[in-house]
Amino acid sequence: MRFIVTAGPTREYLDPVRYLSNPSSGLTGFAVARAALRAGHEAILVAGPGVVCKTPHGLLRFDVVSARDMCRQVLHLLSQAQNDGVRTALVMTAAVADWRPAERFPEKMKKSPSMQEMTLRLVRNPDILMEVAKSFSEWRGLVRIGFAAETGDPSAEAVRKCKDKHLDMVVGNDVTASGCGFGTRTNKVVFAFPDGRIESLPMLSKAALANRIVKRFAGNAHGK
């Protein structure tokens, strides 16, 4: 099986030195890619900027910057996998920016002595999983796994996203809970399914969580 995994944040530039982003470390995405490799599967990682995790041997990595960059790369890799006839799991751990500045200035914006406030207009970024649903709705060999970083109990929102985006599972995480924020080594998550089921997991290392995701959807490839 081929695992295509996204990891880390995206950056949406306002000018050459300022951008909108978030503190995602990419640790979970790298953990999923490593778990897939160790189980004998193919793994491809699409990493956002600032992700400094060491790339393991055998992992094909593509570095991107913006949400639109990530979307294009993911759709390209899925098209390749479909053409290759490879059963594929898309695991969207990346914290993709929902919005970007409507205008990107070519030079650094300067402030003047009289300038006390500025209005920033934002426009929607593409929803990568919705774009995948549009382009690959008939591909039965594709497993789609989303992540939902929430502030509070993630269960209801994880179920909603799973249904609305036509996913096989959503991993919901309360980033305000102790040990579960961006950059931590552990997570306490729920698995949400399109039929409304919720499976609550205990506190796990990100490596252990990654192993559970890979085993649930692919098992071990050795000897098959």
C-alpha cells in the first residue's frame, strides 16, 4: 500500500517577510510515514515549511509552502497512484491554513507614524480533502483520513468533517488539553467515523498513534 502523508503547517505570505501560519511541528505526519515504512509499505511525505524532522531512509519527501502548493502536490501524487493502480491511503495530518491574504505585496509593507491600524482582507484557501473528494470520488482504492485540531472536545466536529468531506476516518485532537498541543510528543485523540461512531483512545505517543492508524487501514505488508 502507498501512504501519502501531509505534515506541518502552511504559510500564507502577506509580503516577503510576513505570513499567516500556525505552530504545527509535523511530528505526527513524520510518525505516520515512519510507521508505514516499518510495516513494509510505500510512504510519501508532503511537508510544510519549518518542519525539521529527520527524513527516514526510504521516504520520498516533497516540501511545499502554501495551502495551494500542498493541494497541487497532493492531487498530483494521487493521480500518479491511481494511474499506477496502487491502493493508497491519504493521511492529512497537516495543519493547512483555511485563509490567505487577498493580496500579496511584492515588497515589505512599511508603517508610517500616523498608521495606527490596518485592515487585512482574507480569502478562502482550497479545502484539500474536498478537492480530493471531487477528483477521486470513484476511486475505491483510496482511503482518506483527516485530522481535526480543535479547542475543546473534538468529537462532534470530527464526525461532521468525516461526513461532509466523505472520509473514512477523522482523528480529532483537543490542542488545549495537557500533552496534546502542537509540538508535543503525545496526543489523546478520538477516531471518528462517517456513521457517527466515536472511538476514544488513551494518551499515546505520536509514534504509537501512527502505528494504530497504519494497522487499522493497511496492516503489515510483509508476506502479502
